[in-house]
Amino acid sequence: MSDGRCPVCRANRARLQDQQGPFAALSPTALLALIVGLLAVALIARQALA
């Protein structure tokens, strides 16, 4: 399927590429780390403003 030579393979490859969103390349662990990091930044900013 990676070559996409036959019509079915090309269609499947196009369908898979269409399903990928902006965070599709991130693993679940990386996404969780990103969320935790954003929460930490928000808490630090909240403490600095108080």
C-alpha cells in the first residue's frame, strides 16, 4: 500500500492522509507531555500574576 500503484492502494493512501490532523504525528505520550507542560506554564503564569 505504501507505493500506491493500484487504484485501491492510492485511494487508501489518500484516505489515510486525509484523516491525519495536526496532532496525528504526535504519540499519545508526547501529547500528554505537551498538555502537562501547558498546564505547568499556566500555573506558573497564574502565580506570577497573583
